[in-house]
Amino acid sequence: MAASPTRPEAVPPTREDVITASNDIPIPFTNLPALYDWPVSDAEGYSINEVPSGTERCIKIVCVGAGASGINLAKFAQDRLKNIELVLYEKNSEVAGTWFESKYP
Ligand SMILES: Cc1cc2nc3c(=O)[nH]c(=O)nc-3n(C[C@H](O)[C@H](O)[C@H](O)COP(=O)(O)OP(=O)(O)OC[C@H]3O[C@@H](n4cnc5c(N)ncnc54)[C@H](O)[C@@H]3O)c2cc1C
């Protein structure tokens, strides 16, 4: 079973962001290498990712187990985290882990 909580609205990637040139014309970040003749790849073809440091990006979180800890993580992620993709894997047919497996008379 894999469950993915509804995510809060993701922060759009800043690749679309712009800076303002001295003449007040907005310039998308992706246009800067061409504008300033920066290299966009090295001799081996490695491409530089033109994203400012500190830019929020989507983080993928994988949690194994939907016991109390996994459920708590899912709730925390739903309430407090932004721009994430959470997948919970559970080997049992139901969530709750120990509380599902341990039956009391
Ligand atoms: C008999 C018993 C009584 C307890 N009573 C109490 C109590 O009264 N109060 C209390 O606070 N605590 C109690 N505990 C402790 C209890 O374990 C914790 O409270 C809590 O359940 C721990 O949650 P957890 O999510 O960390 O682990 P678990 O509940 O063990 O959850 C782990 C989950 O991971 C899943 N999993 C494991 N391996 C994989 C895999 N490879 N792939 C996919 N899924 C996987 C398991 O199926 C399970 O659902 C008790 C424990 C036992 C055994």
C-alpha cells in the first residue's frame, strides 16, 4: 500500500524568476548565460543548472512503514512542509503498525 497526502500548494520554481537589469527590463534567470556569455556546459558536456542558491525545490521523501511514526510524518508533512512529494510504503494491508498487528484479547 502506498499513500500520498495532499500537498500544500507548491512554491513555483524560480527558474521563471527574473532579475531587473539597469534599464529596468526584466531578465529571466535562464537568459543570463546567453546575455553574459557564460558557459552552459564543460568539455565533457556537463550542464550547469542555472538556479540561484537557496532556491526552494521539490524534495522527495520516502517513508517505509505506516505505523505511528509514519502516520505522524504524513500529518507533519501535510501541515508543515511545502513543495514535497511524500510516499509511504506499508507491508501490511492496513496502517498502524504495531497497533494493527497486536491484538488484545
Ligand atoms: C505488544 C505491544 C504493546 C505496546 N504498547 C504500547 C503502549 O501502550 N503505548 C505506547 O506508547 N507504545 C506501545 N508500544 C510501542 C509501539 O511499538 C509504539 O508505540 C509504536 O507503535 C511505534 O510506532 P512505529 O511507527 O515507530 O513502529 P511500528 O508501529 O512498528 O510501525 C512500523 C511499520 O513499518 C512497517 N514495515 C516494516 N518493515 C517494512 C518494510 N520492509 N516495508 C514496508 N513496511 C514495513 C510495519 O508493517 C509497520 O506498519 C507497544 C508495542 C508492542 C509490541
